[in-house]
Amino acid sequence: MYKRSDKVAEAIHELVSGLLIKGLKDPRIGFVTITGVKLTDDLHLATIYYTVIGSETEQKSTQDGLTRAAGFVRKEIGKALRMKYVPDILFKYDESVDYGNRIERLLKEIHSGEGDND
């Protein structure tokens, strides 16, 4: 059984992804993918996890742009979902993707090292 916060988080995920596809006007925001949304049970804070393709500088620039756009995103969520209270928005870089890529790279190194022993 879904909690209400899970359903609202899913709706926010779709909405924010759509906003990014249409394009937020901030040039600092690069190629962003929303990886997940966590919403507190009281629906007062939505943490939106994202990844960005690019250098560390581009990631920082995107973080700045998303932080700046949080008010606009919150307003759009309010319009679309018609909630009594619209949650505050916090954008957070999703480091789990980088962690997964690092593990995959290490496993490939291990497997390529095994072939050298033959």
C-alpha cells in the first residue's frame, strides 16, 4: 500500500522532469536527469535528486541554477497538484550514480586483470 507522500513524490518527479524537458530558462542548468524525489511524511519538504552529464564545474553550475529555480518549480507544483500546502523544494546531486559507475569501473579492471594471468 502506498503512502500519500509516495504518490505525491511520484507526481512531483514527473512534473519536474517535464519542466526540465521544456527547459528552464537558466543557462546554468545543463543536461539534468531527475533520479528520484523523497518527500517527508508531512509533505513539507521535497528533496529532488538529480544527475548531470558534464564536468564538476558544470555540476556546480547546474546546482546553482536549480537552487535558483526552486521557487519557480514550487509554484508550478502548486498549480499542477493543487495541494493545501506546497512542499519546500531542495535539489540534491545524486551521488549514487557516480558510486555505481565507480564500482562498475573497478569490476572491469578486476576482470581485465584476471585475463592477464592466463
